[in-house]
Amino acid sequence: MATPDPGWSNLVIPMSAPLRDATGVELLDLEYDVACVGAAEASAAEENQAAFFLVFYRLPENG
Amino acid sequence: MDNTIHGETADAHLARFIEQVGQQFQADAIESFWRLQGAFRELLDSGAMRGLLNRELRTLLDNANHMGDWRPNQLMLHRGRGHALSIWLFEQPRRYIHSLPFHGMYAPLGGHSLHYDLYRLPPGYRNAQFDPTLRLEPAGSGITAPGGILLLRSDEYLYDFKIEQPQPVAKFTTAPYQTLEWLFERDGLRACQANDSELISTQLRVSAYVLGRLGNPASSEALRSLAGHDHHAVRWAALQNLARIDPAAAAEGLHTALNDPHPHVRRAAAGSLRRLETTSTGAL
């Protein structure tokens, strides 16, 4: 199985960002990546996503 | 344009439908969604879908500044707590066969039937635990004729719609109740990918990634909090990025993750601890 592109591999961090703490360590990845909403092609979830996204943020009682 | 239908406006029919949803549907009791078939039927039979769409098209025609509530290929008619109603245009077949993270009721509009192939979710399927060894099981084909309602039981089946011409569909759905949306290959029907079913999960994982790359110690608290999220991939992304900026806090999180409810997180935590114990940099 091809590992899905997690969707943010082209993310650019601004050059003004502080350098990473040199003491940091790397953990393993999960055995199967979870891809972003809509990765590979528009997803069934994505069809409704905008609707529920707006509900979530516009109407606090719908949280 | 006159939107009057049987003495009532399309808005009045929609308002009655919304009222029935409010009375019968509980967003935290997903099975209550199926009680609403009668209300959806009543709305469809009223002609309100046609009236609402016509009015929207008329408004677009008359007012160049009108944006409406359009999404790609669909017009949103109503959003409520845990549910949404829209008119959707099926236009293109998909490359993959998708599981649905929500329950739904679809009704073809216009004169064409809705054709689909049906697949049963395989034994051993657990939505939140992606497994590429699982395959779909064909379960026949179906047709929903104009006037009919297709009930999409997403906890049992996948629906692969055959699209021979643009097909408008009235679509009444719950919000996503499953963590992931699985994609299956058409050749071999094998699971090939799992996507987040909610945008917020993707956003939180991206946020954790960014915080880890920025490396500001002040992010430690936020990442520790995120390590308790419901979504297993969000929890792990938080731990991975916490390890980049606060190894001591990550060590505590890794030991906690050995008892995580999700097996993939437990295995990643155990593997990471083993690896870190054998490396000079991993003084956890």
C-alpha cells in the first residue's frame, strides 16, 4: 500500500521562526498514516465538511 | 416567481421539517436519525425542494451580489445541530470507493433513477483502526426511482453511485459520527487509504506539526493537552511534536500511551520507547 500524502508536506515554516530545541527527539510514525480530509480525491466527508465546519464555529450551541 | 405550493410556501414546509427534526432527532443518539424518514418524505412530496431551488436561482439572476449558500456541487438548504439538508448534483464517478462517515437519506430529483452498487463492510472492520488487508464484499446493485428515498446505512454498507448524466439528489445527512473515511480500490476492493472524516482533526494534526517545527517551549502545554484528544492520530501527532520540544513531557506521555485505547498508538509508543532506550540521544 502506498503511504498517503499527509497533505501538508509542502508546508513552509517562515524563516523568522525560532530554531528548534536541539534536545528534541523523534518518535516513530504510526503504522498507517491518516490522510487529510479530501486527500487523493474529494471525499464524502468533504461534501458536508464546509457545512458542519461553519455550524461549529458560527453557532456555539452547536459545538 | 411564485413559490406557493399547496397553499403553503416552500419556506413553511422547510420550517415544519426543521421542527420535526428538532423534536425527533438527537445528535448524540445517531440511530434517532432514522425516525426522520417520514418527515423527509413529507418535505419531498410537498414540492418544497423545487420551490427553494427556484427561488435561489431567481435571486442569483436578479442580484449579482447574492452569494447564497453554495458548496461545490451543492446548495445548502439547512444546517442544524448534527444534521444538514442540501440539494446535490452527482456529476462524476469517483476513482475510489468511499466509506461514509455519516448516515444519510438520498432522494433523486428530476426524472432519473439513482443507480448504485452496494458493498458490505468486511468482518473485522473497525472504523478508527485502518487495516489495508481488509476487502469489501460485493452486495449487489440497487436503484432508487424518482420519488423514492435511499437510506444509507454507513455502518454496514458502502454505496458506489453510477453516474451516466448529472443527477440532482436531495440529501439529508447526519454529521460525521465515524473518525475516518476509508477509500477502497476498485480493482481488488482492498482498503488503500484512510482520511480524517472531520476537518478539525486534520487542522489539529497540522497545528501539532507546526508547533513541533517551530520548537517553542511555550507550546508544550498545548501539545500535552492535545495528547488527550479523542482522535488517535491527533494524540500521536501531539506526542511526536511534544518530543521535539519537551522530551521529558513526551516521555511521560509515551508511558501513558502504552495503555492507549488504540492499538496503533500503543505499538508506536512501545516501538519509540525501545528505540529511544537504545540511542544516546534518547535519554528518556
